[in-house]
Amino acid sequence: MTITDEDCLAETLKFNERFSAAAASRPAREEMPDATLLATLRRNRLGGDTPPVRLPQGQDRTIAGGVKVRALVPDHVDGVYLHIHGGAWAFGSADGQDERLWRLAEQARLAVVSVEYRLAPEHPFPAGPDDCEAAARWLVDQAASEFGTQRLLIGGESAGAHLSVLTLLRLRDRHGITGAFRAAHLLFGPYDLSMTPSQRSFGSKRLLSNTDTLRRTYELFTPAMGAEQRRDAEVSPLFADLAGLPPARIVVGTEDPLLDDSLFLAQRWQAAGAPVQLGVVAGAMHGFTLFPLTITERELRRERDFLSMTGR
């Protein structure tokens, strides 16, 4: 394992301390009523206390199967990036990252299509994965006519990274589609919903995610399942056969309870035959790209470069 950005470690850890101190002054998630928590998180920007900024460049659409997506299309398009947002499968939205996604669209010359998948607990597993699968199939069929290119890429952050891998596996196993998506960009995803060692041992540190909040989100997303059932490959892609998947870039921070998930997935992805870039960011907590940090700017630049160049 190679750790990057150690020159930024002091800044990163100082931010973690400030975040933890601020979180300690608020009720813990598990102490808040579900309805209050979800209403607050769904209203505000991920990781923040204000609503997200909706850009006029974004176009809301309804595609085959009634799935809603949001498209941000620059003047020059060299590929289509299917983006799946994070938010513990229970919050977040396709329009929650317009500024970041528009910047990526322009700089990487990508049409970005973000999926407005159904959220738990109102719509638990498999509703969200079903919507992402439908959006991916639509792009396989329609990208050339809609956007003038068949170069498809997929990725997301946190729950969105998990859903991205499930989507690739569903395309392969349910529809015999491999190679259509030429790269996957996976930021700090949970790939074992029965909980890897790092998830179990992280404890109650008040960063963006910890052992207790992860356990709670799994219960919301898969309410009828126990740990053994969550090991099913259709739920936890770490247990799936990963043959036939595209090149991937997998990123996680050393202060993320999901550290093992990315380390284990990268190893298995590469063993299955596809190239993998693994980025382990010194001191970074879960969801670090949501915050104004030096490591965030570096990571967004690496993401842009990977999505610009891979699969051409």
C-alpha cells in the first residue's frame, strides 16, 4: 500500500480535529429521529449545512423505465460519465454536486449523467441498484445518439461507488454486457456490507462516518437482512467474481472506516485481470472530497486526469 499526500498530513489532521469537535456539539446521528435526520440531510449539501447550488447547465430528464437523471453536457464531448452520488443510500441527489460535476464535465470533456436513484428507507435494496442498472443500460443503447460517443465511464463516491460496482456486475451477469464501460472511478466505497475489519474496529470517532453510522445505514438500506445475507455478492461486491470489469481507480483515506474495503477490492479487482490504480490519502477521513482541502483539489485533479485519459 502506497500512501499519498503525506506533505499535507498536518493540514488534513487539523481539519479532522475541527470537524470532530464540531460534530461533538451536535446530536449523534443514532440519537436523532430518523425522519428529522433524513429531512435535514436531504435538504442540505452532502457534508454541509446549506442547500446545494443548482446550475442552469444541468438538465433534468426522465429516461427509460421512469428513472430520473441529471445531465451536464459541455460544448465538446469525448465521453459520457455515469455518476452515482453518495449519501448512505438514504440521502444525496443528482443535483447535489452540480458545481463539481460541471467543472469535471468541462475540463475532462465529458457529458456527465448523474442518476436520481430511489432512496432508502422508503425504497430499500434493490430499488437503488435497479435504477442505476436502468440508467447504465440506457447509456449503452443511447449514448451514441444522445451524446455522439460510445466511450462510457462510471463512478461515484461512498454509496455511489458501491452502486457503480453493482451496476457493472449486473450488466455483465444479467445482460451479458462487458466492455461498454471502459473505466470505473470509485471513491471511498463500502464493498462489504457485513463489515470489514476496519469498519468494525473504527469505533465512535466523530468523523463523517464511523462504525455506528455505517451499521445504521446498512440497516436502512437492507432492513430485512442480517450479516450473512449482506455477504451475498449481489449486495456486497467484494464477494463477487470480478472478471471482465474495466480498469479502475480506487481511492480511500487512512482515517476512513472503509479503508479495508478499498484495499481488499483493489487486490481482488487486479487479481481478476483488470488494471487498478489505488490511491490511499494520508490522514483523509470518509468523504474528504466534500471539503475545501489541499488533498481535495489534488484528488479532483487526479479524477479528471483518469477519466480524461482512460478508455480511449
